[in-house]
Amino acid sequence: MYCIWDDIEPPSFLVEWNEILHEEDDDPGRLNPADSFANTCYDFARLENRMKLNKISDEEALAEVNAIDTRLVQWSADTMANHDYWRYYDLQVDDSPHVWNGMVHAYAGLPCPGVWNTYRGVRIMVSRAQEYLAIRFCPSAAAQQSQHAYFRAVRRKLTDDICATIPVSLGHAKPAYSSNCVLITAYNSIWPLFFAGTCVLERIGRYAGKSAPGSGSASSFAIAQLSWILERFDYISKDLGLRWADGVAATLRGDFKIHDDILRGMSPQEMANRYPVIQRLLADKPSKPAWILDIEQSGGGPRAMIEGDRHLPKGPGGLMEDLKGPNWLGRHVDEEDEPRDG
């Protein structure tokens, strides 16, 4: 995840180490899904690094990232179909502040919840790479709208799945399996929660200023989900003692800038001025710790996929202005933002 986040070439020893551990495992079949998923993550990190260094053309990058997304989708389908231990199902539970929308994912045990949520976080990043590479080929307005609707729907589903797994990792999913080593599983939940939060902010920005029938209830549902995600960060930090969660949550609350390439439309602070619920969440947060202030002044801090001073590479030789490359042919999905029953 660190290599993907910072566009760093993964060290070769990681792949070799993974293979050695697999060979020495007493039950290698049980961890096969995690091993194959890790290999796909390595390939995505390598692609991100090549894009950063302008070592790959846009056409090649789009083809590769689409292939990686296909591998991730196939991994999910194969894991659910062929590995009983890794299979999960939806379970309705009693209302609780620790559970989003009354539903959790029921897993057999560790490391399944963490690996599945890492898969969802990685696929969110892959979908953003797909979307912004596709835009570089100047699709028509209709094609771009269809593409954006498709990616929004993908990220919405991944966000809901992340939220359904967080109670498992924080020990709040009973009667389903709940982690008995919460410090470790909570630590592994921080980045998936962050990626889910960026997707919810994306939805809130889309509803800003809309007066169409039903848009108010849909945006209220998204705001409620953002509130729940921020409360999970507070729980991880204050109740479990993992203070690192404060810095990640600070990005969602607007203490750090999330580049407009990731969240189009209003900034978190602009959203807060329009939505009282977000304004309250921002107002109720504790004062910024000194270390956050230091990071702000240094110009660093967390970023979401694309830094503010970096554009997607054009690759060796760049692209001709009149070149029309392949468009992303994602199916159009009408997104529903209302709570789902069952």
C-alpha cells in the first residue's frame, strides 16, 4: 500500500519473500487468495511508478490499468466461488453506533476482513486511475458522463462494503465473527476508511446545489455516512489509542487539501458552509495537534492518488492533440444513494 500511495517501485525482495513464505506455510492453500491479490497490488504499484516517471504512454497505461481492474474483479469472483474460508455474506444486526445502516459482513476469520477491505481500497484507486486516464483521450460529453456514472457506482459499492467490514475489524460485528486482536485490525482499517470517506465526499459534492426531487434525501444519506466514517476515526484514535487516525481523518475534515482531480466541485470547507451537519463535524473536532500544523506548514501531508502539483504523464513523446484514443467502455449504471433494505 505504501508503494501504491507514493508511486514507488516495489522492492523485488517483497515478491521473492512472498513466494518463500508461501512455500513454507503449513497450509499454503488457505492464503492463496491473499498471495494472488498481493501480486496484483505489486503490478499496480509498478504501473503507478512508471506513470510518475513518464516511462509509459497514455494508451499503454490505460490498457494496463484496465487489465489490472479486470484481474481484481476476477480475483473477487474466484475467491467468493472457490474458497469457503474467504467467503462472506451480509448479516443484518441490531442498530448500533458502531454499525453502518444495520448491516455487517460475516467472515470466517482473519485475515479475510483486512484483505477484502484492502482490495476495496486498491480498487478505488484503480478506478480513479482509469477515469482520469480515459478523460485524457477527450471523450464526448455523453461518453464522459456515462464513464463517470459507472465509476461512481463502482466506488459507491466498494464504499458500502468497506463500511460493512469495519465493525468486524473493530470488534463490533457480533453475532458475526469479530476481531479478537482489535489493535492490529483497526490499524489495517484506517486507509480503507479514508478511501471510503473520499468517495462519500465525491457524492456530497455532486449533490451540492441540486434541487432535483430526491437529491436532498440522497445527499443527507451521504452526509450521514461521512459522519459515521469520521466517528470511526475518532473511535480508533481516542478509544483504541491509534493516534495516527487523527491525521488521516484531518484530510477528510478539511485540515489538508484533497486535490480537485480527486474530489471535483466544492472543497470540504465549502461543503461545510452549505451543509450544517458537516459544519458541526468540523466545529466539534479537537484543536489541531502541533504535528498536523507542522505538516501543513511544510506543504506535505496525505494526498489522494494525485498530488496537486502533478499531472498524469503523457508518456514518451506525448500525445498528438488530434489523437483520439480508446474511451473507457464502462456500462452506464444509474446510481441509487438511498438506504438499501436487506
